[in-house]
Amino acid sequence: MKERPSFPARMPASMSAKIAKPSTALNLPQGLGMDSSAVRLRMVEKLIAQGLSDLLVQQAMGAVERHRFVDSGLANQAYEDTSLPIGLGQTISKPSVVARMIELLRKGVDGRLGRVLEIGTGCGYQAAVLSQLATEVYSIERLRGLHDKARENLRPLRLATLHLLFGDGTLGFAAGAPYAAIIAAAGGEAIPQAWIDQLAVGGRLIAPVAGRANGQSLVVLDKTAQGVRQTVLEAVHFVPLKSGVA
């Protein structure tokens, strides 16, 4: 597996808008078009109304410009709570799903997460959000076309702590382990043992897992000194987890 270069520097200051606490109405700045922070803040207000309570996740969701990660023809739908095609049969997850999974990943954590492994870079959107919340992010993609697209999408943001990898996500990335958290954007019949092995004791893993009725459920796995504990949550719909590269 070949590690790709990271992007040194910082996200522009204009992308660091502070989101108010759920009980406080957001003071939306003025602006027009997809580049306006007001558009993103309206999306976050809707996420708060749906139950997003983690202030740091609110800030991260408001900071990253989702329209830059979808095709220009779909940009006007970028801040709707819907998944959108990104090519090669893959999709960018709904904002509510991204926020939900990251909030679960952060539950019980004060401040930033440590090192995070993301399985399935896709277009790079979730990796950009994670980079706002973790000290370091390794994101792996098995489809060369999407890996290259994510690099192109993320290059202007110049995120120093984000590392993009091209390879088989089912194997994880042992060179970066142990991870404080692992998050997967594709679901298989079981959580690969490699992910569990690479998760630090005290760490948390979030992934969709296929059930017997051909559906998927969101699964939270906590790794403790005594072993692993799995919690099965709501039904979700993600692309299938596949091994190998293409």
C-alpha cells in the first residue's frame, strides 16, 4: 500500500464559523451563493433540529463546504439532507448521517479525537470534516478514480493532518495504528478483524454491518482491556464493503 502525500497548511479562516449551542438560534451571516457560510449554517440548524448536540461536530459541519465535493451540476443540492452520486457507483453520505456517525465516534471524548482511520474516502468530504475534529486522519480508498478525485477536492484546503491512502480498506492501515477511532463508509457482513486489531484499547469503531435480511445496521464497537463490546443501532444504507483495489 502506497501512502500519498498530505496537504500542508491550514483551512481558510472563512471556513471556521462558530456554531451556536442547540438552544441558541444561529446568527447567520449575510452572503449569496454556495460559498456563503449562511448556506452551511442553515444546514447545521436543520441538523441541530434533528438532534445533533455536539458543539464541535456542529462547528465542523458548518466549516466544510460540501458543494466543493460534488459535481457542479449537483451543487445546488449539496446542502440538502440527501446522498448524491460521486461516480463509480458511489455516493456522498447525507449530512445527517455524517454528523450522526461522527457524533457517536466522539461520544465521551473531551476536545479533539486522536488519530482516526477512515475506510472509504469517497469524494473526501467526511475526511475534511474529521480533520476538524481529530489530531490526525488517515483515509483509505480502494477505487483509484475516487482516490484521485478526493485528492483534487482536498488539495485547495491544504489540510496538514489529513493523509490519503490508496489501497484495500478491509486491511486497514497497520502503519498508522493504533487508532483512537475508526469510521467506515461501506458495510460488510462483519467488521474485519484487522480494524479491531488496529483500534486502540479505549477506542471506538463505527461501521455499517449487513444483517440477515439484506439490510444494514449501524454498529458501534468499543474496545476495552476486557475485550470488545458491540452495540447495534438504527438501520442504514451504505455501499457494500469490498476487498482489493480497482
